[in-house]
Amino acid sequence: MAGLTEVAVKAGFEKGQVSDVQDVFTALHDLVMSGEKVIVKGFGTFTRDDTPARTARNPSNGEPVAVPPKQKMKFKPAPGTIVVVEEAKKTSKKKTKKKKK
């Protein structure tokens, strides 16, 4: 799995510019968590998903447990991104497929 440094270098950034790339992701996160919808054309849409508070059960003893509300980022890929990912899955499966004897 590649980290942010590897992705930034592959995208053409110098190693010293990785903090700039990190700043972009931090700004994206801050905007989304403040309630803004962020659209990256040709890549996808980032939104905030609000999960309300609820009561769950502890599986070991059945006691009710209060689960607090949460806010998390949600990503919906653009149609072009989905095609690229599906093609990558297909080529990956072909490479890992073992030949039958």
C-alpha cells in the first residue's frame, strides 16, 4: 500500500512538496466536515455523513449501550473513476490467476 509521499512523488511532486499535498487533503477534510460538498471533477464527490445517536446492545451481556452521534466523510466516485477501478481489478485478477495443470 502506498503512502501520501509515494502518491505525491508519482503525481510529479518533489519530496519537499509533500506537505503541500497534505495541506490540500487537510483543507478538503475541513471543508467537508464543516458541511460543504466538495466535487473533484472527473474523480468524485466528498460529502459529510451524519449518523444520529442510537442505542446498541453489548453482545456479551445484552446490556444497552449508548452510541454517540458521528460525522464521517463519504466519497462517491465519478463514473470515469469507477471504470478505471473496474479495469484495474480485471487486470489484477488476470495477473494473479494461476494456471491449471
